[in-house]
Amino acid sequence: MRYRALGRTGISVSELAVALCGAGDDPVEAATTLAHAFDRGINTVTIDTADAPGLDLLGAALSGRGDIHVIARPTSLVRFDLPSPHVPVHHAYPGAHLRTETERLLAALGIERLALLQLHAWCPEWREEGDWLETLQRLRDEGKIAGFGVSLFDHDIEAGVEVVADGAIDAVKLMYNIFDPAGAALFPRCQAQGIGVVVRAPLYYGALATGGAGGFAKGDWRNAYFYDAHRRETADRVRRLEADLPPDQSVAGTALRFCLGVPALSTIAVGMRTRAQVEANLQAIAAGPLDTEHLAALSRHKWLI
């Protein structure tokens, strides 16, 4: 396992992070998978503070381990999706709520410090609103978080330009994958400011690992996200991508290696439900970043930007 700097936090995180989304269908398998990931050198987990099953699972897994870094996304007090009418930050993320969420999470996990707290669905207007920044700075000064940042909504890279440029944050989390590489526009700015990059959806919500966008469990939000027309087009584009790869290269492995080439990268957050998935992902990143020839060939598959 290789490790990279998490922005200016002073923390080194594994190139792969477990993106935790509840305990899964089999909590025993989920716990075993998480322990296996830690034993294999993955030292980073991302989680949503609203994920109660995931918090229980992670809290148990962290018992006796002082070497695992948690990147958390606090729950907004206002439910919204973008694009939407502007929601003031003091409605979504008031400072008192951020403090409560941080302290609740620390207690639930039995740890003293979070690696990062990141505000999701970041709106540029929030930079000059509310008391979120002062609160997060105080939490960092108190040692309850090592750093803080923002998480950008799907495909909304433009929203992060200003907050990255002024260097107010320690890290940014964004969607970045073969189908949507638009995040590359922010990477030089992040590197110049010493801001870490947490890549999410590197497998486009599993589509680049499953050969399309189907077969999700009942109740999985992706069943609605990949509506019929979207699912068919996604599957077709995955097939075209696979046809462009050498026989010994998997689509999922190629997608992870595609992300490794980001100079400002800190970690790639990937959902891993089984030990086999952990091993496959570790094998992929062990091969290192793709060379320029492979990257050029993949550029014709960009689609969602």
C-alpha cells in the first residue's frame, strides 16, 4: 500500500479508502471485510454521519486500532439536491450543528479526532455566509478534527473553484472517473494551495465494476439513479470501454488506476463489500497510474461532463 498526504493536515492516508455505506446485507461479512481492508494497509474510511448501521460497524472495527483515519460528511439540516433554490448555509450547516455532529461522531466511534469533516453539496454562496468556517477552525484548533473541507455535488466542479482558490479548506471531495473527468480542472489549483483531493465515485456508482448499472439490492438508491434510459446507455458505454482494453485489464481496475494519476490526489474512496473486492482493488492500484498512452485512449470515453 502506498500513502499520500491529506492536504495540509499532516496525515498520510492510503491511496484507497473504504467508502462505508451501512453494514450491507450481511453485517458479519461487512465487518470481516472492513477488518481485512485494515489488515491489508488501508487506513482510511469515508462515512456519512447519518449512516447509523455504518457507524455501528465502524465503531466496532476501530476498537483497539489507533491508526485508522475517518473522513466524515455531516448531515445537512435541510434536505436538498442541486440544482435547487439557494439554501442558506445557516439553515443547512449552522456552526452549533457541526459541533454537535462532530462530537456525536467521535463518541459513537470511540475516537478522539476525525481526519476530515466535509460539507456536502457545497454552494459557492456559503463561503461568505454563516459561522461554519469559524466553527470548523475552532474544532481543528481543539484537536477534534485534523482538517476540514467541502464535498462537491455530482458534476458540479465549478462550485469548488473559489473556495479552492482562496485556500480556506484543507481538502475537497469530488466525483472523478473515466466517464466524468471534469474534476481535473481543479487539480492544479488544489496542488498550488496544498489542498488534498478525495476522489469519490471512481467506478461511477458501481457501473464500472459490474459491467453496467443494474443488479442492485432492493431499496438501493442507485435503482432510481440509473433509470431505464440511463441504465441502458451506461451499460452500452461500459461495453465500449471494455472493448478498448487489453484482455488482461479489467474495467474496474483501469478506472482506479485512472484516478491514481492525479498529482493532488490524497485517496480514492471506493465501496467495498467483500474481501474479494478489497483484493481486486488492491491488485489494481499496485500496478500504479496509467501511462500517457492509456490515458489518451480513455479520453474518448468521457461522457457526463
